[in-house]
Amino acid sequence: MNAFRAAVEAKDIAAIEGLLAENVVFTSPVAFKPYLGKPITAAILRGVLRVFEDFRYVREIAGVNGRDHALLFEATVDGRTVNGCDFLHFDDDGKIDDLMVMVRPLSAAQALSAAMGAQFEQIQREARSAPQGSAIGVGREG
């Protein structure tokens, strides 16, 4: 089993953050531009853990090189069933340097956008207070 999957399923925030590269790029399903850096990515993932209900991975696909993984999931947000996929790329050190999330259907993506929007001030505060203090991101346009 993928270490990220195991950490998320255990809701082990420290383990999740430990798997992120300092220069990780997070591409959100509901924001136009990606977020850059470990502090903002970790804060967003903590926010996701707060808003997703009944989260579970249902399938895992690994690339032949072991550095690319697709983790298909199901969850609920504000009563809407979300189907999604976490696309992960691991760098030479075994850290996630690229994390892209895609979700469907549109109504679930809209519910996720609203729920995460309500979390965003807290997410920004958490990212700013992170010990490493790298870039917070490049916007919330969506």
C-alpha cells in the first residue's frame, strides 16, 4: 500500500506532512492556479480532512517506475457524494513533489469548493505559522 494512502486513511497528519517535499506543487480541483510549497499544501490537506466525511480510497494504481500513483477515492461533502482521484508523483528522495486532485460530479466539486472556501482563512493562517515558511500559493481563482 502507498505510504500516503496509509497516512490519509489513518488521518495521521504528521505522516502526511512528512511525505511532502518542501517544493511540492498542489493542484486543487477547485482553484485555477496551483499552490506552491509544503506549508500551504499541508494546511490544505488538513482542511480537506476536516471537510470530507466518510472518506475512503477505493482503488490504487501505481506506475511501473514506482514514482507515480493514482489513488481513487469516495467521500461525502455537505451531503454530496464525491468521486475523486489523488495523482501523486514522488521525487528522488521518496517525497511527494506533485499532488493533483480531481473530483466529480460538478455538484460535489461545488460543495467541496464552498466547504474549502469556508476553511481558507484558517488554512492561510496555518500555512503562515508553519516553521519552514515557504510560499503560500498563487491564488484562489476558480
